[in-house]
Amino acid sequence: MALDASEKHVLDGVNSSFLMAHTRRIGSYDRVSGGMGEREATDYVISALKADGIPMLVHEFCAFLSHPGEARVTIFREDGADGRNVPAKARAFSGSTPVGGVTGEIVLVQGGTDMFYDYDTWRVLDQMDLRGKIVVTEGGGRLNMITAQKRGAVAYVHVWPTALPGERIPEGVVNPVWGTPEPGNTGAIPEIPVVAVAKQSEHLFRPGDRVTVESKVTTGWMPVRIPVAHIAAGGVEDPEREFVLVHGHIDSWHLGGTDNATGNSACMEIARVLHQNRHMLSRDVRVAWWPGHSAGRYAGSTWYADNHHTDLSGRCAGHINIDSPGMRDASDLSQVVCASEAARFAAEVVQDVTGPHPSRVAPNRSSDQSFWGAGVPSFFLTVSRVPGGAWWWHTEDDTVATADEQNLVRDTKIYLLGAYRLATCPMLPYEFSASASELSRVIDGLGPRAGGFDLAPARKALDRFQRAAVGVEGRLRGAGEVPPVVLKALNRLLLEASRAVVRVTYTEGSEFHHDPAVPMRLLPGLADVARLASLDPAGGEAHMLVSRLVRRRNRVVAYLTGAAVALENVLGILDSEGEGL
């Protein structure tokens, strides 16, 4: 679809000078969460938005944060050769060593090289006797470290999977607990030291050699703030009106020029432009800057999701996550990260700003995706990429010099157009037939590996949902103007369906809690079906797994049936309105 006059007007309001001035200012602070730099950057955002007359709420709470300090790795050869020091970085939320460090024999473990999709390394570690050993692996999945600890390892060395210039080592976090821990789940946080080394150091580690790991990590409770801009459609507050959530994290590792000072400035400019054009909006817009993204495992967005759950679940049309836009050399816009029901909408937004039509990539369990329990669909994350990767990510080299003004304007316009369209479209732009097709592929893939487990109830519920989704989209295609009172009812039902679809697609636990920050497959409640074929069907483990899968299958059936019923009610309303639509 082409840009209409109002959209052109809104996009023309983006000011590149403002964007770069905000980026330079925010990128001048070392914004480790809970530190003075983050506080000063937050003060700057609040001051600038208030100067533009934008209504703000500032929330404050205590977050559980972790700051890695110095680390050292020393290898001692089996033949008694002198020790060799290897540059290393401690990982946030890992354990500190006593003076002199901990020493153990090296165990090399082949692992998944992408920490966001490392599903299986922990299973390998769980079969090993690691008592007194130090694991060295490229496997960076969060379950790996706690599994190695359970099996007796005294330390964990994560080899960064790609060679970066100058043997740089990105910062990182090993805590799998999403947001603030609850009583009883702090045990999921590793107590052993976890450090990272550069890919170029990998060849130095040999089986049989011994290694000493020394590290210092400071972890505790620290006050942080969340500034949230509230832009009321038409300039008039309405506590029942739907809203769009735009957000990005304000904390960083080091100066964080493009992770995420550029994202912070994009959020500021989007807030400014939409506030100026609030008379054109039909939904409210909230713009938030999260603390505790890295040093707190998404503590800020999680706190907001917990403390505004009713609002988010009941009224949020979608969330737009702005992370690392405007990087230099970011010429790849071939993919857009979003929920399947938002794929066409998001791809058209990118296409209308840049020309190319991107393909859709499913969001993974990372980067402030804290709103799936509330059932809020993701409309964006990163929209542009550096071919081959941004080597400066999470390192001291991520300064304002990594930003590009032209790319930042382009990316900001993509996010802005997405937020504007979502805040002005009469009917919510969900296409649930795409969601149904995605879930169908997942269930089809599980079938041959189900070990006899009956997936038929889930398939039956999915088929019902798919028929309803196709019916709604066919009925709406080419429909005329919908009366406001009917439109409100339809949107309420579409929101209800989206809640069920998001929860069943991306979560496996309670909607009021948060799944751990570990790699998760789509339809995670049924993912363990694939394990059944490898178990003795008469054994206790198989019986227990089947029991869990039955309960999770019930959950899948309930959510898919709920989504189907909501869409069937949409069809009922459309049929009752007759041919006038």
C-alpha cells in the first residue's frame, strides 16, 4: 500500500538533527543499569520530552542487577609448562571466585553457536560427569551454565562463536530468570563463575590441561526508573481506549551508541511527532525507556508488564520494540521480526518506507519480549542489520561513531509509520490465518517424532481456529465501512483472539508469570513431544513426560478454542450486520 497524505505528513516531521543530538547526548553516558550514567540519561529523556509538552509518568522500583568486574583465565599445560593468560570477561549474574580463583581440568564440549537458539547443549552436559572440571564450549545457552553446575563443574568458559576484530569479547548475562526473581527461583541463577573468551583463543584450550578462572561480579538490588510518555488520541484521556506500546531499553554496556542510544533517540522523536499529531490518532500511544535490559535480564519491561498487566492484556493493540536502529553499514532490511499475525502489516510498513518487501522472522525469547504473558503481539524488533553482523555489539567500541544519520532517519520512519498506522487503523490488522498456518507447520513437524503421543485434540482445535480465521479474513476482504459501535465490538473480539494466539505460540507457563530466558521453540508447550521417541515407553520418565504433555496439550486446546470462539463471534456479528458492510 502507498503512503497517504497524513502518513507523508507524519514522516516528514522526523527531524534528523534532533535524532543525532539525542543520540550524541545519550551516547555520552556509560549507562550500566543502576549507575549514574543511566540516571543522567533518564533525566535527559524526561527533561527533553517535558520541554515538548509531552505528558510523562516516571515509575521507580528496585531491580535485581548484576555488574561484571575483572576476569582472568590461565591455562596450565598437562606437561607442566608455565601458565598462559587468556583475556576474558566475567558474565553478569555468575559467581565470583575466591582469591586465587578456581582450578580444574578442561572439558571441551561442542555446543550450539547461537545462544538464542541453543536448544540442546544443556542436554549433552546433563549426561556428563563434570565434578571438579571446567567446561569450555561455544554453547552460550542460559541453561548450559546451570546444568554444568548441577553436574559438578566449578567454572564455565564460553568461547565467543565468531572471531571479532582485535579479539574483542562482547559483554553478556547468564541469568535465565526473566526479570526480578521470585522466592524459590533464585536457584536457577548460576553460582559458579562464568567467563567469556575470544574465538581466537579457542585453540589454546586442550583436553587434559588445567585452567584457573578468576572473576569478580557484583550483584544486588538497585533503584531504577522507567519514564513513559503518554500520548492521548485527540488529546483527550479515555481509560477504556486501546493503545500502542513503543519501547526500547535505555541501559547499555559501556556507551551503547547503537545499542541502544539510537533506539532511545528514535523513541524520543516518535513521541514528539505523534504528540504533535495526536489529533489524528484513534488509539493512544505509550512510549517507554526500560532500565535493566542487560544487567537485569529485562527487569524494566518485566516490572511494567507485571504492574500494568490488566491494561496491557485488555487494551494494548501491539508493541513495537526498538533495539539497535541506525547502525552504520546497516543495509540489510530483508527481514522483519514480528508475530505471524502482524507479518503483512509489518512488511508493508518497511516496504512503504524503503521499497523492498522483507520476509518475516519469528521473535525469539530475548530483547524485552516481556509482554507475551499479557498476550500482546510483537510488531517489530530490529528492522535493519549490518551484513555479517555488527562486530562492536556489546563491546567498548559501540560508541556514537557506530551510528549513521541517514540509516537512523530511515529506521525511525519505519517504526513511526508502524506506530502511526497501528494507532489509526479502524480495525486491528491481525491476520490470524498466518498464525494458524504457522502453528500447523509446527504440529506437522512434531507428528513424526511424537512417539505415539496423541496430538489429535490439538490438531482439531487448530483446525477450528484456522477455519474461523480464514472465514473472518474472507468476510472482511472488500467489506464496506463498519459502524463505530460494531467496530468496537469487533476489535474487542480480535484482541481476545490475539491474547490466546500469542500465549499459546510463545509461552508455556502462566500468563501472570514469565518463562525463563532460554531458547524456546514455537508452541513450546508441546515441544517436549520430540523427546518421547528416545525414551523407554515403559519407563518412569516417559510416564511423567506423557502426564506433563497431556496437561500442556489441554492448555493448547483451551487457548486455540478460545481464539476460535472469538473469531466465530466476529463472524456472527458480521453476518448479523448483513450486506451493508
